[in-house]
Amino acid sequence: MNIGLTDGADPTASLYDDPSAAMLVAPEAEHLVQALAPLPVGEIPSDKWLTQHGWIERLNMQAHVNASQMCDEFVMEALVLHEKMPTLVHSLLASELWRTNVFPKLRERAAELDGVRLYQALYHEGIVANLLEVSMFHRQACEACGDSLLDLLDWAHRRLVWLEAHQPPPEFGHKKPEDVKKVLLGGGVAGQLDRQLDTIEMGASLAACSIVRFALEHGESLPAGVLARLLDSYDIVMLVARLLETRPWRCRRGTDGSEMRFDSGHWVAVGDAARHRLPKVEAQLWLTLLSLATDPAVRARYAFTDFRKAALVRLRKYLNETVVDQIPPLSQLQRAIDELSLTDTPAQQHKPAYVLEQLPALREALARGQDWAAVAASSIDRYFSSSHEAKQRHAEELAKLYSSPAVERLLTGPSSQGGNTSSNNSGGWTDGAPPGEFTLLIEIRPDGDEADVTDIVTVSAKGREPTFQTVLEVEPNSASLQLPGTGGSVLVRARLLASDGSEVASTADGVHGWSAPLHLPQKGGKSKAWLQLGHDPTKLRVQLLITRANSSNKTGGYGGASGWVVGSARATAPERHALRLEFVPETAGAEHTAVVVAEGCAIPGVAQSLFRPTG
């Protein structure tokens, strides 16, 4: 089947059933992306909304794993392919409206009734901002936002304005430990909620800095109204310059005078060794200013008045050797500021009497006609007054999501056991060999009895097995495969070979290892699709990304007709274990001992596994 289609299946199935499934493979990610839908502000935080919040949380974690490991970013591709970037922007603005208009009217009552649900409603804005941040690094994601990009940048501007006016947490201003303790404990539940909200808003604001930078770097391919609004309405140049001067993500702790920085969602103390290292948000803002100062389109449009020139020249003192060594392209910004300081202020240009400007409309549409007091009262009755059993079930689902081994690997990195490749490790091989290079052989042929053996096309791919997981990221080295472009179906089989040529695993489905028919999208449909090969956790499973080929491509077995090309593949090998059994005679003095070695696969959620003797 083509798993790019939902086929009427419920995407919530097994969302939390398997604790090891918090990280997603490409078909699961695409399945969840397709199920995302815009929900009104009044649905926050209903059970339906919380389910979608869980999907976005999982997609966000997987997107960061893909980016950090520099592997196939299939979450971003699915968001672009299924046109869900505007849906994320809709969810972001709906969450912001709920926080600013509904939350103040129910905060005390909701905190008493269901504090976990309340926190999830507030935390959602940061999660969506984080997912948008990691996705918009790519040009196609920015372009996929369409008209909603203007609403996204409007939100980012509000976050940057909030960040510029932000003050450090009050406990950092006290010098005596007892005063700090009094501040932390004196506010009660309301004070704790304020601190949590401040942390969430701070994280969302830092994500907004990255979003603005990526939008500016892809400015030549974006609508003309985006750049005009950033420069004329927001004066983003002066706002970024002000943030680099005030640096609200840094402060001093009053008790010991140590420097504190906001990083990875919380305030941390900075040691002497890391004091000169630039924070990530500061690097993003310097790169944003570099894009603005060196872009010819910006310099031609932006009026550098005496006030603006003075603000930029003040930043020159921060561009010291330590900063430029960490971000070498900033030497161009040094030159640009030096040139600006030596040039005369140009004469003011007369603006036209009438200006046609595109305005963000999504936030206004979401807020139109809303009675926020009524929404707050309805939320208390419908969502926060749930039974004790419902609250317990919700807490258990969250615990399964955040306590899975995959999430622990994301938060803590590869565990110490990752370097141990002995056969008694999960994911290790029975021969105890260290992880090496593997070759994935994929054979594809048309479905049907009339297909000839000459129609079989082989695609090979190579990759290395990571030491802490069994998913092999591979890139094809012969991707000239042509498949019928009019739809239909194909049969696929795959084998995973070790560096010595021995077979590690195979799909081994159907007759002679061929899979069931895998259906291709019809002509005129999607340009990309994922095909799932194999579902048995004890055998090899492969996900193939196929893209529609150009009609001018004359390679392959179908006469150059417009068809499908295999773009990339991922192989998930079964987790293999070795079992050693020793049989010693009970009779005293016996000399013979029988040893049986067996291998098998541990299947999550299955109490018993079959191990087959190997020697």
C-alpha cells in the first residue's frame, strides 16, 4: 500500500502504546502530518486538541533528531508535501490568542482543577514555534507557508518586542539566599505558574529570532510584501540592533555574581571556560543583521537616518576578535558598519501618498466575534472539570511520551552502552563485530504475471549503523530507476548485507521474498510518496522515498517515460540477540558439557520470542 495516504486509519492508534515508539520513522511522521488540522481557539485544551498537541510534540522531537544527526529531514518534507505549514501557523496564533485573552480569565480556577492540562495549553505555543524554527531553515518550508508567512512574522515581531522589554527573573536580583528562597516559595501556585509562563515565552521568543533570520535569508524567493513589512512596519534592523545591545538572555545572579544565560529552555550558570562562547540566539541575531546589512535589496529600500546609523555604529564595539573568530562571516558586517559610518546620510526620499500593503489577516480572523469571557467559562466547564480517572489517564499518556528510551536518547545523547557492540546488547549483532558499513540491495519490478525478469531494476545504497540505534540512514548510489508514471503497483524486495557480503536481514515477504503490491500515486497526484516495505519487526523493514521523474530522463527500463525515481531509503534492521545455553550432566564427575547457541529478535510488547539455534 502507499502509506502516504491515511486509508481511513486512525492516526491516534498506538500513539502511546509502545514506549519505544516516541521517535518516528518516515511513514509514521507522514501519517501524523496528514492528520493535522486547524482547530479553533475555543477547542483549546480539549481532548481532541491535546491529541494533536501530542502529535506535534512527537514531530518536533523527531525533526530535531533529524537536524542534529544531519540525516533525511522527512518531518519537514512531509509538512511541505502535505501543505501543513499554514496549519502550524494557525495553531501557533490560536495558542497565542488563548494565552493573551483566555488564560488571564481562568488561570486561578484552572490551576486548581487541572494544572497539567493548563500547562500543556501554555506550552503548546513554544512547541509549535520550535517545530517551525527547525523547519524554516529550509527554503521550501518558508515558501510552503504561503500567505501565512506574513502572520508568522507578525507573531515573531511581537515576540521580539516582548523579549526586548523582558526583565530577568526576580530571584536573580537578590543577594541573600534566604531572600531568594522567599521569592521562590512566597508566590505559591500563582507564582510558580508565572515562572513557568515566563520560561515558555522566553523559549518561544528565542525561536522567533531564528524564524526571522531564516525568512530574511530566503527573502529573494518570498513575496514582496514580506520584506516591505519587516523594514517599513517593524523596522526589524533597529529591533535586532537593540536586542544585541540589551541581550536580555543574559543576567547576573545576585547571590554569587555568576553569569546566567537562558539556553535550551531554562536559565543556566555559565562557567569561566564558556563565558566567551556566543549563545545560540546571539549568533542568530548577528547573522540576521549580517543578512540585512549586506543585502542589496535592503540597502536600496531602507533609509539609514542619523539615528539608525548611530545605533548600528554602537554595535561595532561588540564585533571583537572573539566574536568574529566564532562566526567568520561577521567580518563582512564589520566592513559594512565601517563603510556606513564614513558615508553621509542620504536625503530623505518622499514616500508616495498611497501605499498598497499586504496585511496579516489570520490572527484577526481567529479573534473576530469571540467573547473571551464566555470562552473561558466554557473551557472551565468542558475541559478543566474532568474526572479524576480522566486526569490520571492523561498523566499516564504524558509519562509514556516523555519517559520513553527514544526521548531519553534525545535529551541525554547516546548512552554509555552505545559503544558496546557485544552480542548481548539490544541492536547488536550476534557475531559481536563492531558497527561497520552495510549495503542495502533493493529490487523493484512491475506487478503482474507479464513482467519479465529483465524488468527488475536494482538500487543499491550504503550506510553505517549508528551505535545506539538500528535505523540505517542510507543514500542511493544508483537512483536512475524509472517506474510507470500512470500509477499502478510494483513489487519490491530488499536485503541488508554486512561489509563482508554476508546477509544480515531481509524482508522475506511473499513469494521469493517479493512484497505485496505497493501502489503508486496516480498521474497528476503527489510528486513525492513513501513506500513501506515489510512490517514484521523480526525482519528487515525499509522505507523508500520516491519522487516523480522528469520526462526528459531517458534512463531506466521504461523507455524514458515519465515515472518515479527512488530518492532515498531507510532500513530498520531487527534488534538481534544471542542466547547461549549450557547443558551439564547432573552425574558427578561427568566430563561432557553441551553448548547450544541461538539467535533471535526481541519484539517490543511481546513476552516470548523465538530463538533459532545457530551452532
